[in-house]
Amino acid sequence: MRAKIIIIIILAVMAVQCFTFSCSAETAKYWSDKGNASFDNGSFEDAVTYYDHALQIDPQLKEIWYNKGNALFTLGKFNDSLKTYERVIQLDPKSARALNNEGWIFYIQGNYKESIALYDRAVEQDPGFALAWNNKGIALADLGKFSEAVKAYDKAIEMNPNYADAWNNRGSALKDMANYNESIKSYDRALELDPAKPIVWNSKGWVLSLMGNNDDAVKAYDRATELNPRLALAWNNKGIALANMGRLNESLSSYDEASRQDPTFAWPWNNKGIALAGMGRYEEAVSSFNKATDLDPKYAKAWNNKGAVLQMLHRDAEAKAAYAKASALGQKMNATAGADSNASSAKANNQTTAEKKKSPLPYTGALSIISLLAASRILKFNGGKS
């Protein structure tokens, strides 16, 4: 009887040991799966918690570290995300994905040179990693190195000829090089691959406007707003194209729609003020410029334009104050500005008041939009869970 009891105890201990071993092997996967499910449901804080449980069981699981990094990134916890990707790289120095994502974070933080160095490391480990080539191009473009950016986009396209986002970004870089014909070709290729991208239709429209083809530009903006009626930038840009054709009443409608879709967007109010002034509706123009500067007190061009219209109304003291505000924000007083180019806005600041009163209103909306299109490049993060 005693022998039977001992055998039963031994078997029970063995069973407990087997069960414990099995649980140990399966528990990390269990928590990882819960983390992945939470990630897919958008519960990123929960995902991080579950990934941490898995890593407490086995801290060598690089895929879970990677997924945790993606969840932290999505939560906007960039420094914590960087540390997590660094852990992935410690476990796997050849992890191109983690290097790319670190580069992405440095890019977001404005450290373009460091981001480029990380993208270079990523493509060194995986020369066929089109995403990293694309992201390198974006950082180069933001440094003003457009020719190098095009080369990086070309590498991305070489690795993946159907990479619509890289074609779009290539178009943006070529636009910044004033190579408009090639820019349009890149946008067209992007749209062949993915015709449902409103931001690409918007970008194409802007280049068509720069080429003086405002009719086709309006058609491109119309396609953008059909795909995304809430794309305020496209409504704003359509207004500019219509104004360029002298269709000022229609341009006002587009600016109003832009403001409806994004009540915080200052540029449509500035551009509406320009159109109203062109129609001789100066008091309304001043109100529009006031709205623009209320939304963005550092909007130097709107302050400058307000000053110009106030001078037309012979409200010289107010005009002087508006010009002073624009000057303090770095805007040179602009009496002969053209629609698209800084080259046409070089009048000296020492003009007489009479000269300024007779000068046409600076058309500055287009210049502002060019700067925003840099941000409309299609960026890609190697996110999600693996």
C-alpha cells in the first residue's frame, strides 16, 4: 500500500512538472496572441501590457519586442518605442524593419540626418527593402536634397515597380525641382496603380496649376474631393485655380467649402480675402484676413495682405500695425507679388505709402500651399504587429 502511494505521488509530481513546462512554453504565445488581438482592435495600451507579460516569460522573443514597439509608436510614445526597437536590434542586428522604424521616429522628431543613417543601415541589411528606400527619399526631400530623393525613390520603385506611394513621392520631389512634366508622369503612374488616392489627385492638380493648366487642375481637384469630400486642402487649391482663371465667385465657394471641412485651416480665409479684394470688396477682405490671423496668429502673409487692403481703404494706422506684425514674423512687405513665385515679390521695404496704395495685392496663398505639399508626401511606417 505504501509503495502504491509513493508511485502515485511520483506520477503526480511528474504530471505537475509536465504541466508547468507546457504552460511555460505556451504562456508567452498566449499573452502575445492577446496582445495582437488588442492591437488589431485598437486597444494599444492593453497590447503593450500583454506583450510585457509575454516578455517577462521569455525576454528573447524579438517579434514580441517589435510588436510592442509598434504599439508604443501608435500611442505616440516615441522614446519608449525607440528603446523597444533598440532591444530588437540587440537581439537581431540585421533587423531591417526595426532599423527602418527607428529611422521613422527620428524623422518625425525632425532629426533627418539620423533618420537617413538608419534607413541606410536598413537597406544595407535588406537591399530590396522598398519601404526604407522610400522613407530615405522623404527625409532627403525635407533636407532640400531633391535630386538625391528622386534617386532613393527610384530604388524603391526598382525594388517594387507597383509601389504607388513611391511614385507619388517621386512626383513631389520632381515638382520641387520644377521638373513639372516628369512630376506629372510620376503622379499619373501613381494613379494608374491606385486611382483612389485623393492626395495624389490634389498634388497633380497643384503641378498643373504651376504649369498654367488651371482647367485640368480644377478637374484633378474635383476628383480629389469626390474621393474625399473632407480634403480641405483640395478645396482650397481648387479655389486658387479658379481665381487664376478669373472665376472669383466660384473661388469663394471653394474657399468656403475648405473652411467648412476644416474650421481650423487658416489658408482658405487668407485666399478668400485675396479674392474679395480682387472683387473690390475690401471690408469683407479685411474680415477674412482677420479670421486667418485669429486661427493662426503667426500667419505673416495674412498680416501683410491685411495691411495692403487697409491701405487701399486709407486706414493707414491700422495698415502700419498689420505690416509691422508681418515684418516681426519675418514677412517682407510685398507690393508686386505674383501668384506662384518668390521672384515676383522683391519690392523693397522702403516704398512710399503712395506707392504701396497703388500696388496690387500680394497673392500669397499659392506660396503657402507649396509648403504644405511637402507634408502631403505619402509616408510609410512599417507598423502593425508581425
